[in-house]
Amino acid sequence: MEIYLSFTLLCFTSFITLMNPLGIMPVFMTMTESLNQEERRQTAKKANIVAALTLIAFAFSGQLLFRFFGISVNAFRMVGGMIFFMMGWDMLNARLVKVKMTKKSVKKEYVNDISVTPLAIPMICGPGAITNAIVLMEDAQTFNMKAIVIGVICLVCFLGYLVLWSSGKLTIWLGETGNKIMMRLMGLIMMVIAVEFFFSGLKPILIDIIRGA
């Protein structure tokens, strides 16, 4: 039971940090400023459903991709750690999103259905979250642990939906300073997880090299 609890905690903290609904919130408000409350709710709902389905698909197909391209899990874990670290560093410096939005681009993305892109992919379901889903599913050795990964993905996406739906009130309540503080805390957590992922992938590779020598 303790193993399942710690694995659940790892899954939740990594996904909630990587998907970072609070960090996406200001961008979501900008992109949906011309929508009413119901339209904003539908956009948030669809974006998180698409993100959840994408993560689940990658979680189950990740092992097949490894075999097809000849990629080792440990190497992928190291690369994932580096991605997490860079994203965590950006969050630690309170850089929300490296995308410039203008009035024209907002309208254009709305026509092309912003709930799928760029909201679901790559804002909610970015490379970090995809890497995390693949690695955690690979680490899940039992059916219960695999179910935990899928359950946590759905839970985090549901929480993301609630955050985006109530983004107007949350933004006002937290304020600019509160949003930056929250993002820095999440960035710090992400960087710690990144170090763990990197060295957990590096250690087996170094052992194999030493044995081979």
C-alpha cells in the first residue's frame, strides 16, 4: 500500500506541475476574452479532454515507440529530466508562456478551434507531460500502478478544467504577485523531479558502461 501511495504522489505532483493549469490560466483568459462564461467553460472542457486522451495514448504507445526506434527507457528518462529542468527554470523565473498573443491571432485561433490547439496541445499537454506519461507508464510494473497513472491523468485534467473554468475569479483572487509565487513554487518542484529523473536514467547506463569495460 505504501508503494502505491508514493507512486500516486509522484504521478500527481509531476503531472500537476508539468501541466500547470495556474500558469496557463492568464493565457486562457486572453484567448477567450471575447467568449461568454458558457463558451469559456466548453472551451476549457474540450481542451482538457483532448489533453487527457493524448496523454493516455502516448502512455500506452510509448513502449512500442521505444522498440520501433530502438530507444532505451533510461535515455528517454534522462532527456525527460532535462526537459523538466528547463521548463522548471522558466517557471522559477515566472515566464508564463513563450507565445505572443495579439488580437488578430486570438481571433484566428478561435476560428480554428483554440480548445485543441494551442490550448490542449502544446500548452496543457506539452512535451514534458508526454514524456512524463511514457516514463511513468514504463515504471508501472503492475496493473494497479498503470491504473494509477491513467487515473491521475484524468484527475489532473479535471482539476485543470475547474481552474480554467473559474479562471476569472482565480486570477483576481491570486493577483499578479500570487500567480508568480505559485508558478515559482511549481517550477522548484519540477526541477527537483527533473534531477531525480535524470540520475535515475544515468545510473543504469553508467553501470552498463562499467560492466562492459
